[in-house]
Amino acid sequence: MATVETAESAVSEEGGVRRRDFINIAAVSFAGAGAVATVFPLVNQMNPSADVLALASIEVDISAIEEGQSIKTSWRKQPIFIRNLTAPEIAEANAVSLDELRDPETLADRTTAGKENWLITLGVCTHLGCVPLGAAQGEVKGEYGGYFCPCHGSHYDTAARIRKGPAPTNLVVPEHEFLSDTVVKIG
Ligand code: FES
């Protein structure tokens, strides 16, 4: 048979109700403390370890990269192209009107002031992620003299901007700063 709690029965059990409330509150408090105790180690485990933090940025000596040359390196497990543009390559990039570009950016937007010859990009095609050609000596650079992605035929110009093919955007320029004339920090 169902029991119906009335005001009268609640009053008659007032002492018991209070005791039960206390037990409930104590149980909730204990559960709360347990939750904090178990969440903290989980959050702590999710913090990056020292070796991961060290990989967050790299320093690259660029002193041996001559004008017209480029190198491939890697950062956060992704290929990076560092290219020392020639004066004609810089002029070619600057001669392009932004109206002609699918992803309008100037060479100046993509490089550091006073160091426009240093073009630093991810070596990852923005279409489906292949590694474009053009950074290693003798590799085909595509119709615009920058990089060429052989997977589906994307052509990037001398500022690594997309000019032809299916890639939607320019090669990504990672955050970087020059620590000196010969050392650049990426990340
Ligand atoms: S992945 Fe580069 S063109 Fe498709």
C-alpha cells in the first residue's frame, strides 16, 4: 500500500527527517570530495609533459641556405619548408595583383618585415594534405615557380600562394620569429 506523507507525519518524524537530511548531505559532500580527488589527477595527466613542450617550438640555423635554395625540416611532426627567395622570385610575387589570388595575401603578409626573402611555410598541401614538390633541389616547382602538389595538381607561386588546382588556400605560414640573422624560431 502506498504511503502518503502528510504535514502531520513529517512533523511527527521531524527528528528522523533531520537525521536523514544530514546523512544525505554527508554522502553528497563525500562524493564531491571524491570527484575532485579523481578529476585532479586526470587533468594533471592531460598537461603536456616537458618533452612535448620542448617540441612546441624549434630553432633552425638558416645560415647555410643560399639564395634560391630551400630546406625541409619538421615541426610538430609536420614538414616545414624554409626558402631563401631570389630577388626575381620576390619581384614575381610582388607583381601579382591580389585580385588574381584565390587566397589574397601579399608576400609581405607572409614574411617578416625586412626579411621578405625568407619564406617559411608548412609543407602540407591545403587540398588533402600531400607534401608538395619544389623544396628539394631539382624538384618540379609548378607553373608559378613555387611548389607543385603532384597528388591532384595544385600549383603554388613563389610566395607559396595557391594559383591553380584544387587547393583552397595558400600554404600555411607557421608562427615564427628571427632570433638573429641566422636563427629562426618556429612555433
Ligand atoms: S593534396 Fe595537393 S592537390 Fe590534392
